[in-house]
Amino acid sequence: MLRQLRRREVGADNPRSLSTHVRGERVRQINLSGHKEVVSAHHSGINSLQVDCTEARYLLAGAADGSVGVYDTQQPTFVDSALHVAKHEALFTVDKSVHLGHIFSVSSVQWYPVDTGLFVTGSYDKNINLWDTNTHQVELQFKMPGKVYAIAMSAMATTHMLVAAGTEDVRVRLCDLATGACTHTLSGHRDGVWALQWSASSEWILYSGGCDGAIRFWDIRRAGCFQVLDHNRSQIEKRPSVTNSASQRQEMATATMGSSSKVGSQQREAKRAKLSKGSLALKNARAKESAVQRQHPGMMSANDRSTAHNGSVTALQTSDDGLHLFSAGTDSRVRLWDIESGCNTLVNYEATRIRAHQGTQLAVSMDSSLLFVASAHSVQTYDIWSGRMHSKLVGHYDNVNCCAFLPEDQELYTGSSDRQILVWSPPKALPIDDEEEVEEEGLKTGGTTVTADEDAWSD
Amino acid sequence: MIHRKPQPRAPSNHTALVSLPNINDIVTPAPASSPQPSISKRKFLDLYSSSVKRNRVLIKRPQRDGKDVTGENSGEGGSGDVKPSKQLQVVVRSDLGQGVKEEVADGVEQEGVGLGQRVGDGNDEALKSNLEETVEDWSMPSDTKIALELMRSQFPKIEKGSVRPFVLRSQLYSSVTDRTLVDRELERLKLERVVRVFKLNTGQDDYAIMFMADYLALIDLAKTRLAKKHTEGEMAVFDWFVHHVLPSHADAGITHSKLVELLSEGGDVEDRHISLLMNAGLLTRQLVDSTAYWLALPNVGFLLKSLASGRKEIVSFLSRRKYREILQVPLERRRLQYSVLGMRFHIRDLLGLGQIHTVPSPSGPIIRLSRD
């Protein structure tokens, strides 16, 4: 460590490489924090956590009794000096007592990406609320056709402020905060949508994962989804080879064509079979084919039934660089997808136990080195590229539902059904106790009181 | 430059299944005395004599269909005996007795063979090229492949006739440490059509891996069982299945439209053909999606029941013990009451699933039940 500092001083090493190295080391030593605690103000399990992306300071938590709490993660409300633990209590909570507040469980919360003056929450009472942080009131409410499972807003959107909502209903809706209306309806899933994530590289691309096990990529400027992930399509290296991806795309295209025009393919068979078929029959066949294929190009993917998981998709998370997508499913698998090619990279994250009956959250560390997966009562950390389990964070008494990672301090916040929000951080050196003992002594003797800065020994 | 009339090349075809050499083939050469050669005796002697007269120079000649023809006779019997022509060998090795000369060309995606195209007539390669080929054709098999071979050879013997050895995916995970590597190598083996992966309907995420030769033997058995009650036209669907569907589709499941499309390359496909495949046990409808099928192993239900009850038995046995553990050696000596698959099979499977784990101890490895 000292050698690295020396090299950085002299200019032999890139300063950024030193900081990445130090951060990476700290991330790997994450454990239950001995110096920081969040005092949960909720009386039921925590379903969703989010830290704002503007300041990385305020933690938003949504619970199963309909209450939403905001916590300050940097400034503690009081410090327990005996144990040297800083306690963070909720700055405020809103629940069903507030006008238009949620009456049923809050399933998903998110800060407004531009500043922390607003936040959006989605709940099982079929409503999406837009809250004002300062007045603690509901500014806008969207009514959805079914229970809201997931909401997402794009962190890099400059031209739109759309909230994507995944509900029991098979269609993903995009609600506009500026106008107060639903602008888009994205059809394609065959069951409810549990996980939604906007792309980290483009403000127009949305990823959605549903109960039918499919993950779809939507470009909101066009109709229909442009990609459906299939776990059978895989690439063995980190990046796909050029020829493979081109041929696979063609195959995909013909596959979807084939499946959508089932009638058409049978007609094609008929054509191919025997020359004894009259020319009239052939003409009929061709006419039918063209009629079937005149579907809207955006709706072609509706018939593509490839699944990314054998069960439902419970969580989606993009890596920081926007090149990879993690997905967790109820078949107890976490998969890593290459976004560009849409292939499964076949990394096997061992021993995950995802028995969720609702969506959960995955977290990725900032330089994409560790993946945090909530499985049963613990959080397991994995090395992203090899899939090996790095450590298991055990602390909760019930199922862990959500995790949020803070890149600045390399801390992880997890919320679970046991109503606790736990903080996991790299170990911190204990402060020395000199100041307190010296003060006590000074009071007892009544002599000169010594302040913390001064030396307490006589010269 | 010696010019020879090239052997009549068979029409190339995409059926590569039958003549893929696996480790068994390389080790045990095809018997020279096999019946039904498809060339006449006179021609055979002609080849033999001419090849003896030839120079031992590697003659590279472009293949008519432009495919790499790699020396298959390298693996068969090393000594300089009378080696039947390549076509002969291929014919000999074809399981389905189809006179398949076409297997020659695209049969072999040999690992690491960068040999040029050569005319493989007679034992033209002789000893020099034999050596070259044996060195270049045989590349180190991957960990996964070795584990698969090992576990296949240790598959328990079951009295019920129509059972072929298969390996569960969880067993592979317990044998090779790196799971990602296993997944990737398995994918490679699937793409090379050496193995076939099937999803088992135990309700959990179970996959069975079977070597291609075993699977083809199973299909054959299913075919012979049904041959008495159905017409020739209907039985043809099995051949279409083997020759058109299996080579192009490596996944465990297949959609109806794709199935029809692939089968119709062989002939007219009707619903009764697909029902015949389902009756034979080779296809099952997917419960989730009514228009898709799983490719399945026929007559495997008995084994699946065994698998489920064996797992339950071991787990309940361990959970009843005082510290939920037992030394591995006495555990392997116990007999399972509800399963025919054997203790070792189940232990490997449960290790891979993560329900038990091994702990080293001074008196040997201890098998302990994993707690949630």
C-alpha cells in the first residue's frame, strides 16, 4: 500500500488506478458495519430501497405497510458514544394517514433523477404516487389497471420524464410526469412484469422482465420490443465473434418470422412437397402467406416465446458501463447477458437461492467487480466474471428483499422482511478514547480542562 | 505428381452424428470383418494394391464440395494392416445401417485439425500421415468431457433393459470445481453434437446429459418397439428426426413450427407423425407453453421416480442423525431402499445441488447436510 502511494507520488502510477484499487479492496472487505446503523421507522418488511443518484446521500425505503421513509446516510441523528455507533433515524415518513397516501404495500420507490425534491412510489393499491419531499404531500397520482410491481425512471433522461410501470397487467406503461398522463403502452409480455430497468447508456431503452420468464428490450421511440433474450443463445467468450452474432441475428429473424407465420410455413411446405400440386393451389398458398406476413413489424416479436429464465424474472440490473445486464429468476439462477449481442454469457453464479414471490433488487459494485444477490436470509457476493461466491453476508432474520450500493463510501444497504435496514461497510479504524477520558478527569479534578486538540501530558 | 482417380465422393449432407469419433472409437478400432461393404471385392483389392504401390507423399487435392476431409482412418488400428477404405469404415460404423457414405465429409469437426484437404482413399495416408493425424486429431479432452466419460462408465447397472447411461448436470458441477467453465465446455460439446442435453420433468431444474451414441441407440429401441403397429410411411419420421432435427437443433426444447419445418426437410409431415414421436416418448409437450415441446428420453419415468425418492431418502437420513452428518465411507456402503441408482450417483447429485457438502476431517471426508 505504501509502495503504491509512493509510486503515485512520483507519478509512476495513474492516480485513478490507485483509487480504483483501494476502492476495490474496500468493497471486498464489506461486512456488517460496526459504526453505522439505520434505525428503521417501519412496522413491516422493507420492500424497496434506493439511494439518490444526485448526491448519493438520502436513502428512500418503501415498506409493506404502505409507509415510505427517507434517511440521511451521511449525517447521523445521534451518536451512541459508548458503542461508537452512529445512528441514522428517518428524517420523515409518509404513510396512509397522508392524503392519497398508499394503503397497501409499497413495492417500489425511486427518487426523481434530477434532484431529491420529488420521489415516485408504486404500490399494491394500484397507484403510483409522486411525492414532494419538502411538503410530504402527494403531487400526482396515476391509476394503474393492476398491482404495481416495479417502477423505474431513467437516470440519464434529458428529454423525457417518463416513469415506467410494471404491473399485474401484461403491458408496461410509461407515465409522463410533466403532463400527468400515460403516454406509452408496451405490449409483448405474457404475464405480469416484475422487473424494470432503464438502460445505462441510452435514455430511450428500457429492459423489462416478467413472470413469464422473458426479458424484453424496448426502444420507446419505436413500436414493439427489439430483442427478447433467450437463455439458449449463448456466447462462450466475453464478447461474441462477429460472424456468430450476425448469423444468430439472422436465425432469430427467421425464427420469429417462422413462428409468427405458422400458417405460412405450412403453406410453404405444401409448395415444396410435390409438383403434382396445381398452380392454383400454389397461388393460393402464396397469397395466404403474404396476408399473414403483413403484420406490423413491431408486433412480430409478440410471438417470440423465448425465455430468459425457467421461472419468473425477479430482478434486473445493468452494470455501470451499460454493456452487461444481470438478471435473477425464481429458477434460482442469476444470469449475465451481453446487451449488444443479447447472448447469455454462461457465467454460473453458484448456490443462489432465490425464492421470491415478488421482485427483489440486485446491486453491483461500482467498478463491476462484485455482484450482491439477495438470497433467502443472506446476501451473497459474487465475483462477476467467474461466478465464484466471494462472501456471504448474514445478518437478517428473514428474507432479504432489496439492496442498494453506495459507490462513494462502498457501503451496502439491505432491507428485509424482518423490518430492519442493515448497513454493510468496510471495516473502519476505531477512534481513540483519549478525549473522553481526559474530559472526565478534568471535570473531576476541577483543574484546567484540556480540549481534544491539546496534549494531555505535561511537558 | 502422381495422379489418381479420386474416389467417388458421396453427396455431402449435414448429418454428422453417427461418425463423430469419441474417445471410445479412437481406442477401439472398428472391426475389419464387418459385413456389407458397399464396394465390390474387386474394387477393394484394386484399391489395396494401388495404394501399396503409391508413394508416401501427401497428395492434397481440392475436395469437390470444398469440405475438409480429415483422415478418419487414423484412429482405426495403427498397424500397417490392410486397412479398408475410408468409405468402407464409415459404412461399417453407421448405426442405422443406411449406407451412409455421406458421413465422411462433414462427419468430423476434429479439434485442432488444420490439415489441408486430402483425398482419403485407401490407406493412402500410410504411416506418416497416420502419425500426423493421430497427433493433430487428438487434442486434450476438456475436464468436463473427462468427467462425463467417467460418470457414464460408472452409471449403475439396472436390470430394466432399455436404460442408457446419462449424467445429471448437478453431478458435473460436483466433479469439476469451476461451474462457469463447466457451463461453457458443455455448451461447446453441445455445439459439436457430442452430447445432448435434456430437461427432466422432476419439477426442479434438472438436466440430463447423454452422449449422442447412447441417445441414438435409445431412439432405435423406441423405433423397434413401435415398428410392429405402424406403417413404413409413419416410421419414416424417426429417420427424419435423426437426420434433420437433431443436427440442426441443439437445445432441449423446440417449438412446433421449428419442428415441423425441420421434419419437412425429410418429407410430408402430418400431425400423426408428431403424435408418433410423442408416443415413442421422444417429445413431450411443455406445460408452460402449449406450442412447444421438450425433447425427452423415452422410458425414463422409473428412473426419475428413483431419483426423487433417493434424494429424499438421503436427506431425511442425514437430518435424523444427531449432528446431521456422517463419514463418507460408511455412507457409500449403505444401500438405498427406494432407489436403483446407487448411493454414489445420489451423493454426487446432492453435492452439486448444494444440499450437502463435504468437510475434510482426520478420519476422512464427512458429508454434512447444508443448512439454509
